[in-house]
Amino acid sequence: MDFKSYIRVIPDFPQPGISFKDITTLLKDGPAYQASIAAMKELVKDKQIDLVAGPEARGFVVGAPLALSIGAGFVPIRKSGKLPGDTIEAGYNLEYGKDKLAMHKDAIQPGQKVLIADDLLATGGTISTSIDLVRQLGGEVVGALFLIELSYLNGRDKLKDIDVFTLLTY
């Protein structure tokens, strides 16, 4: 299936010079969405995966259905202050400042094999922070899976010791 034909590209969003890859046009097409999850599942079929972790918010729409399809649990990675209960946090830099991601302290047991899934690999900051959180809890990161990779932003370079899988590359 030509998944790129389901991705709407919006020029100059959110600022001039940015070519935004909008996945909502893929998500609203049931057969295409289902096929994209199946294709991503195929990319990681040789990995042992206990849990899929996805950063909010679009990591949820990729990670949760993937977890269901492979029979694994799903762990949400949220912005700081959004999870109830005891959490761990890790900070990261953005173009315009800093932010923090959080996970529940009991989300991952030491030794569990975790795949991190998100819609987009851009600069790698969010995923690097997600990897740090999983490792803080003793999880073994078995890979990072993305619907889209913006290869020209070199985010893969921040994930040198991680197997990276992408369905689409721009």
C-alpha cells in the first residue's frame, strides 16, 4: 500500500519553511490505518516485546493499536503533571525551551522488553527522553518504531544503540 498517499503535507506549518506531515488523513481511513499498523507490526516481528511505550499524543495512536496487535501491554509516556500516582520524569530541550516527560514508576518491571512507538522521528529528542525513562525503570529497549522518519533532521543519530524501524521516510 502506498501509505504516503494517505499523508497530507501542509506547507509552512507551524511556521514558514516547515513541511508538516499530517497523519490525520491516514488515521481517518480505517483500512489504511489498519494496514499501517499491520505493516509496522511486520517490521518488528522478530523482536520479543513485552510492552509498547508511546509518548503523547500521537505515540498513543500508533503504539496502542500496535500493542494490541502483538499481544503486548501499552505504557503511555505523558507530559509532566498529567499522570496520577507516583511517576519518574526526564527533561529534554525543544527549539523553544524545555519540557519534561513522565511515566508511572510501576509501568515497567526490570528486564521487560520495551518497544517505543511514535508517529514521527524528527530530531530524536522525545524518543531519547522516552528511552531514558524506560531504562530508569530497568526496562530493556528493544527498538524504536515510527510511522514516519524525517531523515534530513538526523534524529536517528541520537538513537545509535537502538534498532530503529520506520514505515515511511521523507
